[in-house]
Amino acid sequence: MDEHRFTSLSPAGEWLPLVNEVGEVVGKATRRACHSGMKLLHPVVHLHVFNPAGELYLQKRSKHKDIQPGKWDTAVGGHVDYGETVETALRREAFEELGLIRFTPVFIARYVFESDLEKELVNTFMATCDELLHPHPAELDGGRFWLLRDMEALLGKHVFTPHFEHEFRRFREAGIFCYS
């Protein structure tokens, strides 16, 4: 895979698509504007990576991130760039964050998530992977596989991002994340 294909702009100059609730592009804005509290709906991708034993991989967010630094989060997560498809963004983010190339994403859900700073249209996928993961040190402060019951015991204790906790609860209730 050509690494240079996935080179992105710096966050200050990064343009994101603005979308409606079904994902149709209706405009564009800078990343900074999307995170300014203006609640501009923009698409993101999440990939939940399981190993063959049923453990879920989480990334440790860098302490330098502008949102939720130092917390455990979804294995792969990131913005869809303006002009990019959701599938391309998912593969780009998986490669940039974990060096993950060979995986078959399974679509789980699309939903709107709103925080104090932003409003996102989240496109969520999962995959099982036995490939060795390589967290990129400029993107992440590491990562590891977790037992689902261990994560559940830490919910609400400020260990995980609120966004991850929302997805974890939602997908446990729906039977998508099951104990092994």
C-alpha cells in the first residue's frame, strides 16, 4: 500500500465535509470550525477491532489531542476528509493509526453524536483481525486488547472517552458486543 496516498493536511488546514443526517454532503468547513462549538454536522469513522479470542482493541489517545487526551477510545477513529468516501477514510485511518491493512469491515450503525464542542455523524464498523497492530506514536500513546467485562467494570470512571462509552453501552445492549 502506498503510504503517501494517506498523507493528510495539518488540522489547521483540514477541510471536512458538512453532511445531513443521512450522510449527504451539503457543504464544507475547517476542522477548527467543526470543533468550535458551532455544532456543524461532519462525518467520522469508527472501527472496533476484535481479535479471534473476542477481545476488543482500544487505543490510548495521545496527550496532545485537542479532544479527550490520554483516554482509552475506539481502536480507530477519525474524520472523513472533504472529497473522501467513508470507506476510504476508514482504511486511511486504520492504516495511519494502527498500520492495519488487511481487514474486512462490517458496518454496524450510523448515528449522530453530539458533545459540548461538536456534532458528528458516526459511521461505525467492526472487524476481526489477527494481524499484529502497530500504534503510530505520533497518533496514539499505545493500545491493547481488552476483555469486554473488564471494560464494563470501568465505565463511568473517566478511563474511556464518553464517545466510546456511548458506543460500548449501545452495542452491548444490541447484542453486537458479547462476552466470550
